[in-house]
Amino acid sequence: MMSAQGDRTSEFHPVTRLRQFLLVVAAILLIASACSNTDGPGQTGTSGSVAELPDSFSGTETTQVAVDFDQLSLTEIDVDLDYPTDVSPSGASLLVTERSGRVSMLTPSGPTGGYEANEVLDITAEVGSTESERGLLGVAAHPDGERFFVNYTRAQDGATVVAEYSLDPDGPDSGHAGSHIRDLLVIEQPFGNHNGGDLVMGPDAMLYVGTGDGGGAGDPDGRAQNLDSNLGKILRLDPDSDDAIPADNPNGSHVWMRGARNPWRISFDELSGDLWVADVGQGRWEEINVIPAGSGSGSDLGWDRLEGLEDFDGAGPTADWPDDNARRIDPVHVYSHDDGRCSISGGYVVRAEENPLNGLYVYSDYCDGRIRVLGPDGAAADTGQQVDEVISINADEQGNPLVLTPTGLLRINP
């Protein structure tokens, strides 16, 4: 399905028109997902591997996808959430965003995996519209337990705002939990889609932000490769500096990596420090990128020179693209839209020793909702679990996978 800009409306999971589309083709998708095995350019089978994964991905004794998926089950979590978009562990609790503009703290309550929910922030007035791909899209708790960060689109103009709020009511200058501390970054958005939206704290105590290219088919203004734009990038922010620019960032800006299309979910492997980027594709390929720990600064993820591994014919204007021979990061895994998949829902490397998925990157796709894993050798496998409309997959407070859907949370249990 095409939008007014000629782009797919399905690539960010909250798109309303996609639901209507899915109602029409649900039967086709079920048949396609069950029967097709095309997974990469010129490849068949389930691997789709296109590059060697870093050695640090294996981490422990896990060296391949050799898991008894029959051990897994999905359990619905009894907590009242309206369209959750992101989860961030904060100590023994979880911060959860709702697309409309609320943030809740979920605190474990008892041995059965339940939670007590308490609202810590309501910025529904600031968020306003949730049309197209707008809304409250991301959250990250600071390790100090006294503050957290949110990524949302602003009501009056759709601009992306990365803002800092207090979490600990006894923290410095907080006033109370949910008090606004400051806006770290505001980015004008030319369209309503491709906002990215994810936030993660890195092992270097910096805040990483995934931004989309600003929308429109084919990055029509060439923003992803333009170093003067914060769109189509992985940004790296210093939450403790006045201008939020780390002293060691390349080019003296917030930009850390370029060439992203719509990195809806990014995550750090807590064991290795590798950064994983699940980047939503244009019309053919979805991709997963891995940036080994200690690298990536100034690198290029390829868009919109490339979609996946293929040359992209509809690239935006190139006049402002740098000619700096930046190191290009090729995806470690791609998959096509041929089998009914349309938009990758990342994803993180599970680090929970008693979970059968320990050491594997777990992800899904919004259109088919099948839970898949990627192993250290680049091989992908279907776990046999399936959920309607997977928005995101995030770690809970113990490292086990949580599946976010428009109606709530499910846990993938060992």
C-alpha cells in the first residue's frame, strides 16, 4: 500500500491503514508465511546471512541456532496499556511508553510475572496527534535511576523531541517524578512518517537515538547521507553536556553514523557492547545491522545508495552527500517482502541464562508476527511463536523477551 508520497504505510507499526490492509489479505499472509522460504538476495532457505557476525555475538557457548523451540511459550501480561511502543528496564522495574503520551513504571508483583503499574509521566498534550507514524515512540532509563529520556513527535508541528525527565522524586532538581528537566534535541520533520524513535543508553554512558530519513519515498531530499541533517542517522548524545554533543563525536555534531532509513529499534548487546540496528526497508528488503563494540563512529549504513545489499535506483539528490570514503556497514541479515513480510520489528540479543533464546537476537515483522531469532553464524530460525502486529521486542527486567502489540505485552517464557 502506498501513501501520498508513494511510500509504504506499513513500515511503522502503528499505521492505521495497515490494519485495514491486513484484514483483506490476512489469509494470503498466513499462507505465504507458512510456505515461502525466500530470505535473502539470490538465496533460499532460512539463513539470509550476508555478512560475518562479530565473534563477540556468541558471548557464551551458543554458536548456532540449535534450540528446542518447544520449550517456549507466550504469556499475556495482565497490565492495562494502550498501544505500548517501547520498554526500558530501570533497576528491577520497567518503563513503558504508550503511543498517546503516557509513561508507566511497571514493578514486579509476586512470583507469577505480574506487575503493578504506576504512571510517571503524561505528555499527551505535548504529543497530540498519533496519525501516520507520530506519537510517543521511545524511552530510555538513565543508569543513575534518577532520570529518563523520551522520544516523541511534537503536537504543533510533528518535530521530533528528545527530552529528559526526572524519575527519582528525591533526585537533584527533580521536584517530583515526571518533572521536565530539559529538551536535549529538537529535529524538524518534513513528513509524518520515518521518525525512527528509539533511545538506548550505551555502555559508554552516552544516549543513542535512531532517526528516520524524514519520510517520503526514496529519501526525496537526500537527508540520510547529508551530515548537516540529523535525519537518517544514529545520533550519539551526551546527556551531561550543555549541548548534548559528545567531545569525541565525528564532525563535532550529534551525528555518529549516517545512512539509516527508519531504524525503528536499536539495541546494545549487554555482554559484548555491540550495537544492533533493525532498519525498515523501502519496498524490497528489511535489514539487520551489527556495529561491533568500539567501532561505528563516522560509518555509513548505506541508505539511500543501497536498500539491503542492492543498489537503490530512486536515491534522493546527492549534492550535499559527503565524499569522505566512510566505512560502509553491510547488513548481517536481510529478508525480502516476497513472503508477506513488510516491516522489521527488532529486536535485541537475549542475555538471560535460563532462557532457551540466550545468546540469540530475537526479532519479528509487523505483517506476519512470527517470532524469529538470528544466530551467531547469521542463520535465522522461526521459533514457531506468532503474534498479531508485533510493534517491538524488548528485554524485561530479567532479560527475557517482551513482545509489544497494540493491545499490551506478552512474555516469551522459558
